[in-house]
Amino acid sequence: METIYLLAIYSLFMNIIAFTVMGIDKWKAKKRAWRIPEATLFILAAIGGSIGAILGMYTFRHKTKHRSFVWGMPAILIGQILFAILLFYLPFDIKLM
């Protein structure tokens, strides 16, 4: 059971980071300052922050006209959901510690 808690804390942490980074990048775009690379935004989503990245996209109205984000972020989320379902139904236990 402790594994689920660790994954939940990790997921919450990554989603907060992805949401925050989307907001920072939008702020930088308005100020015409140095921007966060799109690859970084996708990496944050891929390593567990996809929900935060999607929420950040629509909360800050950032990257919503880029097809790669409008389709890519939900695709990452769907992949993560499928992976979680796969792990849940594995016939053996996975221990992180």
C-alpha cells in the first residue's frame, strides 16, 4: 500500500510543477522574455505532470493553438492511464523500496 501513496505524492508534485511551469512560460511570453522550451513542457507532462500541464494550458490559455499541445498532452495522459491500468492488473506486486 505504501507504493500507492508514494506514487500519489509524486504525481501530485509533478502536476503542481507542470501547472506552475505553464503559468511561468505564459507570463514570460507576455513579457517577451526568455521562454521555457516546448520539449521541457512535454517532458514534465511525460514524467507524470500531464494533468497539471493540461490544466495549465487552459487556465492560462497557453499553447492552446498549437496542435502538438492540444493533441499531444491528452495523448500523454491517455498513455499514462493505460500504463497505470496495466500495472494495476499485473499478476505480481511491484515494490519501490
